[in-house]
Amino acid sequence: MVDPRITRTKESVLAAAERLMIDDDTRTITITALATESTVSRRTIYTYWPTIDAVLADVLSRKLAQRFEELDDPSVLDRLTKFLQSVRAGMTDPLESTALLTVVLDASSGEDGDRRLHDITAGRLELFRTHVGKISADEFAQLVGPLFTTALVLRLPIPDELMARQIAFGMKLLSGR
């Protein structure tokens, strides 16, 4: 069992990071600013996160996990639909889309950023596998990739037609198991 003080400390840091992400450009957030905002020491923050980008990655994972708490429908179709709707909702959330774009940009600048982007993707894939069904990483990329491209690269709303195509594609993937 995890010590409740550790849980409270982590929650305090992640909540502070969310507040800072709303107020500041994610590239200007520092561990020092996070320590001040959360009233948690820098040393303690570094105990749980090696970099500020690792904190941002956990904020993204936490936001997605909060949306997944509602994925207990008995039907695979319903769980898949809710999963893809949660991805779309995240892409329209200014906080989440800005943080994700920051992590994507950092991934192009070095090994640490690349690892964080991989960790976020792996976390989302694991949530999918846990709540919706088993698919490969390549299949997951084919399933959510068009949504990310539309929202984050093309900066367009994700149309219902694309959602319907991806839901049908996801059902095909999941029924092949």
C-alpha cells in the first residue's frame, strides 16, 4: 500500500503543474516554479520526477486516466467509442493539447523528450488494452493517429465522420482477436 503522504504530495505537485500550465507556456515551467506553486521541495519533486517534462507527461496521463474512469460499459463498442471520444475531448482541451504539443516538440530535440513521448504513448496504449481490448502498438497508432493528425497537425476539429471510421476500424481490429 502506498503511503497516503506520498499520494498527497504527488497530487499536490500534479495539481500545481496543471495550474502553471494554464497560466504559463509549458516550455517556461521549471522545477523551481513548480516547487513554489506546490509548496513541495525541489528535492522531493526530483525524487518522483527526473525532469519537468516527466511531470508534464504525468499530468497528461492523469487527465486521460480521469476520463477513463467512466469506461466500464459492458459493450466493447461502447468502450471503444468512449475511448475515442475521450481522445477527441483531450485534443480540444487547451491544457492537454498544449502540453502534448510541447512533449512532441521536445521529442524532436533529444533522447529524453523522445522517451517521454514514448512513455505517454505507451501509457495510453496500456489504458486502451486495460479498458477496451488488446491491440498492438502499430494498430493503436493506426487507430488514434488520424485523430492526432487532424487536431494537432492540421488544427481542425475532428469530424464525426472520421470518428465513425475509426470506431469501425477499431471494431475490426478488436473482433480479429
